[in-house]
Amino acid sequence: MPEDFNNRPKKPFKVTISDDDYLKPDELDSLRSRKPAQRPSVPDFDSAADRHKFEVQIDESEDLLKIERENEKPEYKGEVYFSAMKPVRNEQPKVPSKEEGRSKKKKRRHSAVSLFLAILFIFTAGLSAFALSCLNDVLAFDRSDESVSVTIPIDATTDQIIDILSDAGLVKQKLFCKAYCKLITTLLHKSTDYKSGIYDVSMDLGIEGYLTRFRDLQTGKETVMVSIPEGWTIYQIAERLDKFGVCNKKKFMNSISGAVFDYGFLNEIDAPASRTFKLEGYLYPNTYEFYVDSDANSVIRKFLDEFEAEWTDEYQKQAEELGFTKDEIIIIASIIQREAANSEQMPIISSVIHNRLKRSASWPTINCDSTETYIKNYIKPEVTANQAVLYLTKYDTYNIQGLPPGPICNPGEDAIKAALNPAQTNYYFFRHDKYGKIYPASSQAEHDANANKVLRANNN
């Protein structure tokens, strides 16, 4: 037997045995007379009756393998199968009947209709929610009356304001609001001139209510007259406005600190971090009529409008001739306002300040107590300890050279005129006694002598 016989691939084969008749003795002898290499091994038979004629055919075709696999069935040996372990049997697909085919087609049609209705329902629900949200932005029928603070910059457009309102959560559908406002503005010819400032607005106003609030000057039924004395600070003014019901002190101070107002004279001001307030010095003292519960921005604009009206071209010309900016004149005027006991003393005090500023090499500091008092009495109680230290350092005119970073109060007309028109003197010092009398001096020796005069006057 060849060595590779056992290694040959196993193939199925078919054996056919044909038994036509018994073999006769001569036929058997004929088979035996053949050569051993050509005849198969034939067993001996005991008798002629047992000798049969047969034929063997072997078929190794590939089709037999397919037939055998198709007919092969797993042998059941009494095993117990779970649902996930059942033997897989090859079964012929069942051909559906006509009724079953019609039933499946009907189910598919029902599924398609159900899917379409579900999509239609979702689309309709989404569209309805969007429409209600848009309507709510206009009418605000489902909004609380909670107040939200928003800042409107200078020269803001309607679209920019709607973006600000959207960021603050006051409108939900800003694209719709922009289209709606553009249509309303075109049809009704509404103004798009909005007032900058910090506004506390209620959430239940609606988009038109917000724009009206930012656009129109505030009006009301009840008014109140409020007098602002010359030389008051911003904090003092805020307290009086709150006391008279004009506007809340906190809201007023928020606008003072954070709002930007479009006035040319304010754009010229250099406001470093060491300056207490940019608007300090520009809330012009006067008697005003305000609406009760006014918007803080409109109140501040009233003060600024008054200052702008009072600052004349003549004032500007005089400031330029002296070599000072408008802001520097207001700083000098604020110091004069706080140092002088009356308007008659103002030109004399102005001359002391101007003389020292002109001869800064000899007199580098202006040595006015009022600048330090301003920080200690009015600013320090309202700010942090670190801020107070910074302000004290920058406003102490005994230690800094020249003027402080900003005004120390809001000066009136007399102080501004004195700052623009100092008396022509050679004074570099001045003192006051407790009665308000002034003691100017040209030298340190004279100034020291005046100290004794003040002491005697105060002891009387």
C-alpha cells in the first residue's frame, strides 16, 4: 500500500452490488483462471448453490456529497437542548400562500401610514412650540416679572440689542424677533435711536416693550424737585436721589460705574484705574425736577446735559489759554470748591494751586487736605481695603506731584470760574481758622506765622 494512502482526502462513494444469478461452475473456473493481478479476491463457496454472480461499481462524483449533506440529520441521543442550543436543521423555505402575501402587504402599508403620521405629529408639535415661543417673545404672556440687568452700548442697532436680550434670556427666538422688529419699524416708522446705559428691565415686557424702554425718554405722572448742592460727591448725590424716590442708590451707582454715555467731553477724559469715577465732577449741581422711580440712566443724562449746557465756548477758550484740559480745570475747580469757605475765597485758593503748578520744580505738590479727606470720608467706606489704599496713595496731594487722577466732588459755577480765572498773587500757602477765615502766605515762614494766628483765633 502506498505511504500516502492514509493521507488522501476522504470522499464519499457509492457502491452498487448487482446479483443477477448464481454462477455456474465453468464461469467460476473462468474467474479463477484469470491472472492474480487482474481478478479480485473471491471467497470460497461451500456449494454451487451459494455461488452468486455479482458486480461492484464505485461512484465518487461530487454530487453525492451534496445529496448526503442534504439528507443528513442530527442523530438524537436523548440530549436536552435549551433555546439557544437547539440543533439547526436545514429546512426548505416555506412558500407563502396568496392570502399570506396579501396580509404582509397590508401590514407594510399600515406601517408606512403609521410612520408618516408619527412624522407629521412630531413636525406639527415642533412647529406649534416654535410659534408659541415666537408669540411669547412678542406678547410675554408667560413670563415672570423678575428684573434682569442689561447694558446697551452707544449707537447700538436693533439687531445688536436683540442679541443682548437673547444672551440675557429675555427673548428665545432672536431671528424671528429681528425679522418682526424690522417689519414693524418699516411699517410704523419707529425710531431706532436707542439710549445707552445699564437698564433693569422686567422679563414680562416683550420685545417691543424692551425697545421702547431703550428708545424713549422716561415719562411718568408724579414728579419731585431735588436740589443738588455744589461740592457734593457722587455717593452723596446717590443717597439724596434714593431718599426722594427718584431712583435706587444701587442702580444709580451701577450706571455710574458701568454705563457708557455718548458725550464728547466724556470721550476726552483719561480715566485710569486710580480714578474713583469717570463721572465725578460732571454731575452738575442744580435743582432738578425728576420723575418718581426714574431710570438711573435718564437721571444721569439729565446731570450730564446740564453740564454740557453750562460749559461754554468761552470756558473752553480760557482753559486752552491756561494750558489745561477741560478735565484738569474740573479737577482744580473741585479742590477749590472743597477748600474754600465761600465764593470770595475761591480766586485766592485758585491762585495758590496755579502758582504751584506753574513752578512745579520748586513746589512739586499742591498740599491740599481736601483730596485725602475725599477718599477717607466718601470712598473708603464703599470700597475694599486694597482699593482704598490705592486711592489714598494717588489722591494724597502732599505726596503726589501735581493734580490727583480725578475731581473730588462736583463743583458749581463759581468754582469753575475761579479755576479758569485765578487771582494774580504770589501766594503758595493758605490756612483757615474755625470760623472760615483764610490766611494766605507767600513763604513758608509766613505760613508758619499764620499758624499761630489760626491757633489764637480758634482759642477765642
